[in-house]
Amino acid sequence: MKETILGVDVCTDNYDSLIAKLLKKIDNREKAFIVAINPEKIMKAEEDEGLRNLLNSADFQIPDGIGVILASKLKGGQIRERVTGIDMMLKLCEAAAKHGKKVFLYGGKPGRADQAKAKLEEMYPGIQIVGTVDGYQKDEQLVHQTINESQADIIFVAMGSPRQENWIIANKEQLHPSVYQGVGGSFDVISGNLERAPESFQKLGLEWFYRLLKEPWRIKRQAALPKFLIKAVTSKK
């Protein structure tokens, strides 16, 4: 089930229902494309039809952003739980380890995917991470060959948005994996090269506030949240 906020689709599923649907997709050898949705993306998509079409082309638009939850509540919607990009990735890795699904990591700086691989193998004993390629590899044919030869079921693409989503759309039909998720800077966080907000901030949905404390220049971006909520509630889209 999905809701529409300012013309952008957002899933109402929680982690458990998403994992169940994605495992079924893998078993049926069907493609599934996951994209994270936050207020900033929705506001940009309202002005950019190409971005809006890109986001809506995904199979699963996860509500990554407390503003999306607030907008749904104010509109009488059913979205009650944040599904963050990095936690979706970690839940999928946990499920992959449990159900014997193969994982591939593509993107990031040279060596970063390998560092993330080592950490994930430590976090989820038995996980099969069957390959990595950094985001600086220019030979697209080699990238395709490496991914396909790995026989991976799930691929995480870390290139930043919307580049990673555009790459997924352009290439997924020629590739073996079933599940595709763009994960931005998640390899950096998992490998320990980038600090994530403390768990107390995460549970309260205040990761944005923690980032603001660490990076005060974000104030202009955060100030757009009230404008987003007003538009989301008053719009018929």
C-alpha cells in the first residue's frame, strides 16, 4: 500500500513487511527497486518532473525522514514508522545471512566497499557478500560482468542520489540481482569512516537535529521542513 505526498509515492510498509516482500521477489526472480524518500527529495520532485518520475518508478519508496511521517499523520495517512535507508540495508543484510541470499556492494571511494564488507561480515556471521566494486571504476562492461558473475541476489549502490537511482534504472534489467537499493553514504557509516547519530537520537527521529548540531550550515535546509508540512497538508496531490 502507498500514499502520495505532493505527487510522490511513499510506502506504508514497516521493515518486517518489506523484508517479507523482498525475499519473495528474490525467490520469484523478480526485480525490486528501493528508493528512500525524505522531505527534501519530495520538495525537489515537485519542481522536477524527471525526478518525480524517477522516484515513482521504484517498487518500494521507503519513508526515510521524520517529516514524511509527520506529513502522513497530519493528512490522516497510515505511515507510522520511519524506514531509513541505512537501516533498510542492514535489515536486508540480516535477512540475507539468515536466508542464504547473496549480496554485492557497488560504489563509494576505493576500498570503502571492502571495508563495509568486512564490517558486515562481522555483524552478520554467515552473510555471503560475493563481490565489491568501487564507484570510481569507469569500465561499465567490467562492472556488469563482475556483478553478474557473482550471482548476487541483492545489490547496494552507493553513489549519492539521484545518480545511484539513475544507474539502477538504466542497468537493472541487464543484471542478475533481484533487489536494488541506492544507499548513499551508508558504506562510509558502516565502515566507521562517517559517524552516525547516537541511537537515542535515532529512536526519537532526531538524526536531523544531531546533524544540525554537528553541521550548523544545514539550518537553511532544515528550515524548509515547516514549508514542506504546510504544502503537504494543504495540497490535494
